[in-house]
Amino acid sequence: MAEKILEDKGLVIRHSLVELIEHWAIALSGLILVVTGFFQMPTANRYYIASIPGLAWSGDFFTTLKMHYVASVIFVVAAFFHVVFHGMRGEKGLMPKKGDMKTSIAVIKSFFGKGEEPPFHKYLPEQRLAYAGMAVIIVLLILSGLVKTYKNIYAPDMSLAVVLTATWVHNIAFILFFLAFFAHMAAIILKPNRPMIRAIFTGAVRLDYARHRHPLWMAELEGKAETTTEQQTPLVSADAEDAEEDTANTQAMQTTQEETPAGTEAATPGETMTKEDQINLERK
């Protein structure tokens, strides 16, 4: 993860560039799938959408079908990458936890002034529940879509029961996806959630907001930062002390050699010659 506190900028990195690309690939391709799927029902000609300047293409079944297929490829690849990438990294922050439903109810009540929000980690409990629900919807869309695509391209004589089942599942999942997308957009504009809009585009949120609403997450990040600093500091100090000691020894040896008269032996580094010893050496 690229989570990092930027004290000088008053920000904290919430999402990495990879996560932003994943999010927008799924969101934009999903939106195109909803629109083109809606046009194929067909509705563009029935409700005169195709009559609107610039939207004549919406009434062409084969044009919208091609757009649907292209968007579906992006959608499936992005979803598959998300599962594999984060699964291999062992990241489970969005996985639902015990008590999320109860906590979500408490959060909703707090929006209406009934009680206060509990301290949160990086993700809110309703975000984890919505993630699980959206995952189920996406799986249904992909599986039923693959069946319909296989039928259209390779098996036009596929069993009618299988085709009808796949079509009903796909249509129901389509409606659920649209409702989930609408709920997601509605939730983000709620006042307590608005500061997270920045993270959708830049990956970062305000530091003061994160400390106020996500104290558990911030405590974890600040704890990791302190541990890293403590591990690095002794090494730097030890290197500095060794360098200073070597410099002092070198200077001491040079000073002794400069002060020792010709024909005499230099004193061993670390030993100090008294004035009486110097006089005796001169007499000899």
C-alpha cells in the first residue's frame, strides 16, 4: 500500500495510483455497460433518445452491442486484476467484519443527530458491506454475460432454458448494479463523507479529517512511522560516532608528529610526554 502521512502538506495518502486506475476502469466501463445495455432493450428509439442530436447511434443495436462488448472486456479485466492483485498482497481492509451491520446502523443514526459515530479504521463499516454486495453483483453480471456472449458468438442453438436463466440473472444484476451505483453516489455527497471525494481523484484526504474520523487507521500509520524512525536512528548515530572518532584519532596523530623533534621517536598515540621527559631527551 502507498499509505503515507504528508505532514508538510496536511494530507494523508489513502489510495495508490494502481487503486485509482482500478476504481475508474471499473466505474467508467460499468457506466458504459449500463447505458449501452439500456439502449439495447431497446429504449433509445422507443423514448426518442435517438432523436436527440449526437445520439443517433443509440438507436443502432449493433453499434451499442459493440460498445457493450468493448466495455465488458475492460470491466472484466479490471475486476479480475483487482481480485488477483490485492489477494496476492493479502489486503483485506474492505472485507466485511463481525458487527459491521450493527455499527452501520449506529452511523446512520448519527447522521440524524442520534448518538455519535464510533472511531473508524480506514474504511467505514457500510463501505465494507457495500463492497461485499457489489462483489456479488459483479460476479453475477460477469458469469451471466459470458453465457450470453458465448451464445451469441459460438452457440446460437444453446438451450432456451439456459439462455432465459442467464438473461434474467443479467437483467436483475444490471438493475442492482445501477441501484448500487446510485447509492454510492448518494452516500459520497453526504456532509460527513464529502472530504473523501478528494481521494477519488487524487488518492489523498485531509490529515485533520483522517485524524478526526479515522483515528484507528491514523494510529496504525503513525505507529509504523515511529517504528521505522526508531529502527533507522541508532544506525545513523553509530555511523556518525565512528566517523567522529576516526577524525579525532587522525588529528591527534598528526599533531604528535608535528610536535616531535627530529631524531626522536614519536610518542605512541594515546600517550602524553611530560616536560621532564622532553628535557631528558634533549640532553641525550
